[in-house]
Amino acid sequence: MSELGDTMKINVNYELISKIGEAKIGINVHRVGKKMAFLNGVMTAVSFMITPNDPKQIAAHILYSFSLISFQSLGLELAGSRRQKEEANESLKELSCKLNDINVSTNSSLLMEAESYKTKYKINFNDGIIPKVIQNKYIMVPTRNEGEVSLLQEHIIGTRDYDLSVGEPMKAKQYRLAFNGA
């Protein structure tokens, strides 16, 4: 936890909404998707190298690889889902304690009901040569006494760092034409 101005931030290494989903069903859908996409890409490249001149064989290899990898990936995730569910619930308990430290009165069961309601992206050109894409996700979290609190989850795309703090999206200014009676 670090203090930046008067805003307290909590640093975690997971996306909150994904962790909530993992705590509910025991499977991280994003992780399964990434594994399947990577492995299917590799197997597609192998299929092209094995039979570069036969489109029917390439299609058969890709279809076979896709089905095999899909069943294997999903099977492995289901086999470990109980342990992953327990670990995710433990992470949410730890997070709820940290949120209580920054005056967000919640617990792990209330965190399970949190919902994302807005996501914004911005590009930061200030640091280094390569610009960074920053994702700001706003998550509504139920609390024990205040009803709901909005959390801001800041994430630089491509990293494993997520900063959580209390925050709401800024309201956009609306400009209206004024009637001049002259």
C-alpha cells in the first residue's frame, strides 16, 4: 500500500473482476483463453510446416489440435478448480482487510457481488520511448454501512500490477448554447 497525495492505493497482482469470477466458479476464464489461444497458434504453425501444400490436411490438423487442446485445457482447469477457488477466496479475504484499512467497510462475501460499471483507456507518452496504455476500470463494491463505494482499478496493459483506490469517473462537461435575447 502506498500513499499518493491523499489517495491510498492498494497494489495487487490480479484483476479484481476475474478474481471474483474465479472465487465463484474456480476457473479463471481469461487464463484458459490465453492458454488455448497460444497453444492453438503454435499448433496451427506446426500444421502449416508439416503439410504446407495440402489445405485439407492443414484444416484437419488444425481442427484436431483445436479440439484436443480445448479439452485438455478445460480438463486441467476443472481438475484444479477447487484449489483455485479456495485460493481466490483467500485473496478476496486479504483484499477486504486492505480495503478496510482505506475506509471501505466490506468483506469477502460483499466483494463477490462487486460489478464493473465503466472502463476507460488512456495512452501515456511521458515515460520512455514506448507509450503505455493505461486501463482505468471502475468497480462498484457493496459495503456494510455506506451502501456502495466506487473503486478505481488502474492497470498498465502488459503488466501484472493493478492499483485499487477509491474513485469515480469524472463527469464530462456538457456545453449548451445559450439564448441571447439581443
